Amino acid sequence: MSLTKLCSCCKTEFLTTQFNKDRHKSDGLRIYCKKCDRLKSNSYYNNLHPNKRISKKKYIGNYDERQRQAVKTYRETEKYKLNRKKYKEKKYVKKLIYESVQKWRKNNPDKIKKYDSQKNSRRRKYLFIELFDNFYPSEIEIDYHHINDILVIPIPRKTHLSFSCNNKEKHRELCNKWIDNLFNVSNITGE
């Protein structure tokens, strides 16, 4: 491949870096140099499409006005009025619910205190000790079952959920039986 090429327009020889790329040509370069290519494309745009250029400027110039007009006509439709009414009703209902909740909270501080204490007692401590590492494959989702408030054992999530019940002690008992059977561990809870 040669390092120079002749421009078909100005009949001057230039380096191939002075030509734009064109993958449809055999040498991969356009037939005109960059300078002639720019002149030809500018003259084509200016001479053959003056109406397009003007209409484009008009379109861009009137965009804001057209947008305002479209919004104005939409706000006059029944659909907009209906949607606005629904939005205001929904907002009003949310406000009423919020106000009623705040009023209830002011009138029942003892119930709130009781609820908060129950919530805090149910919350686990973040510090816990694993009796042994998780030996299940990574595909199996696991839960850490609390044997007591500190010690935990990894159990497959499906198994752990199958022991779920309202009574905390019963849940702990079922899980501990399963652990005893699986690991042949006796008296793991220190009881």
C-alpha cells in the first residue's frame, strides 16, 4: 500500500493521512482529500438545501412556543382534569392518614413505648459467634440459627423456614432437634 494518493478534485498528491476513510473503496479511503471533501459537502448543503436549513431553524426556534401550546391544550382536556382531581384526592387522603397517625401517637404514648420495647427485645444483638464455619455449598442459601443469644449455627434457609412457628421456644426446640440428629451433638445449648 502506498503512502501517497492523488486527490480527484484538486489533482494534488497527498499523504494517505490527508484522506477520510471510506470502507466501500478498495484502498479504504475517499477519492477527495479532506480539504476538498469539506468544500464539496459545504457547497452541496448550501446550494441544494437552503429550504431545509431555514425550516430546521424555524422548527428549533418555535419549539418552546409549540411546547407551551401543547401543554396548554392538554390542560384543557377532560383527561387532565380527571387525573388532576385523582392526584389531589390521593394527596389529601395521604395527608389525612398522616395527621391521624400523628394524633394517635400523641394520644397513646404508653402504647408506643410498649411497642418500641417489644420491637427492641425482638431485635437480635449484632455480635454472635459461629460454633463452626458454613460447610454448605454456595448454591444453598443459609440462615444462622441462634442456639442462644450469642451462639449460632448455619442451617439451610428452607429447613429453617420449615420450623417457623409463632412460639419462639418451640422453634428453637425443633431446630435444636434437627441439629442434634444431623450432627449427633448432644446438649449443645448447655441445658
